[in-house]
Amino acid sequence: MAKKEPVLTHFDHQGNARMVDVSAKGETVRRACARGEISMSALAYDMVRAGSIKKGDVLGVARIAGIMAAKKVDQLIPLCHPLAITGIDILFTFLDDKQAIEIEATVGITGKTGVEMEALTAVSVTALTIYDMCKAVDKKMVISDIYLLKKSGGKSGDFLRGQVKSRPVEHNSNHPES
């Protein structure tokens, strides 16, 4: 059996940009998880860990910024649908060996379209907020490795980075929709 070629759904048959019509699709529970990192100087890293950045609670503010951004993706990225997100969770892991903070955003919805863009945007804006709050201490911070880790639900099934499509996705009880 021949493998079907992937189709870019945001273009019509003439190559014009379009918003995909999802009106005929059924609602399903969907979830997406994205990750990224921000690395920084030892001084900035230690200050974030200690909570001593003068602007305030870096990770608390960054978490709120990421949540807000995920809720506004349709206003930021052309052709994205406005979504009624049911949950967003943003977790941080301190990576001492790299002087970096790993950001993981999980977004949940019961809807007709996925939330991959919302999870990726949440990670991106969270990292940008950390940069903004710490730039007085370190302007050389690097935001990197933003990627989709996993997604579940919808017609295309489950995706887990590094594994074959349609395998079950592990769900963390601390994440939305688990």
C-alpha cells in the first residue's frame, strides 16, 4: 500500500493561504506538550534559583505570561483558530550542569483542532519573559531547543517525539486533561 503524502492544510488548491474549516470535525479531548530551554550565566541562574532578581518572582511571572500567550495564539499566529482551552500547566526544571531552565508547557482542550501551537507559544513566551526579567544581569542568555514533545487526540492520533506515531502517550497527573 502506498504511503499518502502529507498535505499542507493551510493552503487551498491554488496555493492561497486559508483558515482550515473544522466545522465538520467532531470534538475530542486533545493535549499537547512542548519543551524549551533558556541558558544563562552562573550569576543569573543562581539569582533565579534564589529568587533574588530585583524585578520579582521570575518563574511566577513567566508562568503567567506563558499561560496568557497560549490563550492568545489566534491573535499572534495567522490562520490559528480561537480555542476554548481547558487547562494549561507550565513546569520548570533547573538544569545545573547547563545553567539552564527547562520549560515544559502542557495545554489541554476538548475541541475540533489541536493545541500544539498553544503549547509551543507558551514555552516561547515563558522563555522570553525569563529573558526580560533577567536581562539586567545577563544579556547573553540563549533561548533554544523549543519543540513539540507529545500530542494526543484528533484524527492524526498520538505523537511522542522519537517514537512511532499512534503509540499511547504517557500522561502526567499534574497536567491538564490527564
